Amino acid sequence: MFGLSRYYGAMLTIDPRGYFITGSDTGVGKTYIACEIIRQLGENNIEVETRKPAESGCGTNDKGELLAADALALKRANNNRETIERIVAYRFRAALAPQRAARLEGGELHLEQLLEACRLDNAAACLIVEGAGGFYSPLAQNGLNADLATALQLAVIIVVEDRLGAVNQALMSIQAVEHRQLRIAALILNQVKPESIADMDNAIDLRDHCDYPIVCCLHGGALPNLFEDRHANL
């Protein structure tokens, strides 16, 4: 991959309803990308509400309270406008899929609960929802991330780790989202690790098979601006 962040395709017109941030797998940097998107929307004076309705793998503080690191990052990206409790309704200790983590704690997690957790406080706000794991990862006792995305009917942004095998992961994720008849807003290749393979260029390779905007985000770098300047023509 070349040493700069890149963007292929038309810039996005901001969808006022919001976006569902999903991944090709776990550990692809969804939260980092979601935070970058939240900041970009804020720079466009868009009121944002953030939700990660279930987070597992939570640590604890000295009071034994569960700490949701991803939700805290979303909170900070949105200038601390929301409480942690509003962002993440369900927190679990085990670093497993939320439905499995809930079982280990003697409970059950249902899709209807997650939908209620994603309800907007201000109906006019732009909703950013971050899933847990990949698009087909189990999220509730009776549903996958795909089921929550389908119920919410938000445009989807797919995050893929920019590594060897990313083209395969990206195309499978695209097919899965298209199968649910959801609109794909963009595909983001996120360089999770600082090193990359010489001569690898997943974005160029994907352009032969993908008509969606493709964005490359370097390790630790800013996400290239996704959105058209809504004030440019005012």
C-alpha cells in the first residue's frame, strides 16, 4: 500500500438518518473508524447520536463497574454529549459475541432489546450504530448483526482490515450486505497494524470488482474526508 490515505469514488452526501458501521471480522478497527466518522459529521454541524447497543470484553474499575472502552471512545468523539449508559445499554465481561457473553452471565439478549437501545432521543439526529464483530456475527439470542442492520434500515459502511486477504473479505461482506438489500455507503480499508506488505494494493485490486467508494485509512492516521461539504454551495 502507498504511504498515504486515499479515496476512490464520489464523496458521500450525508445521509441524515445515519449509518450502520460493520466489519468484515472482529478486530478490524470499527470503533476507530466510527469515531472518525462522528468527528467528520460534527465538523459539518450534524447532530449525532451514537449507539453500540452491546459491548463485550469489558474491563472493570476499582468499584467493580464494567468499563466499555469502545462506547467511551464514541462518547469522546461526540464531544461527550451522551452518557455511556445511553450509548451502550448492554455490557458484558467475556470477550465473546454478546449473546454468548450474556449467557455466561446467566441472561439472554434479544434483538428487540437492541432495537430499543438504538432508539433516538432526538428524532432529527443522525444515528451512528456500531455493530459487534462481523456482519454475520451473532449479536442476540435471535439475531445477527445483519438482522439489527436490516431492522434499522440504515446505510452501511463496511470496515475491512487492510491486509493480505482483504479483497476476499471485502467482497464477501459486500455480498452479504447486498443480500439484505441494504445500501452500502462506502468500503473502508483500515490499516490496523503499522507494517504492510510491499507492493500490496487492495484498493486498486478491489476497484476491478467493486463500484462503491473505497477509502484507505493508514495506521493511526486520519480517515480521509468522506462527505461533501454541505455548506460549499450555500
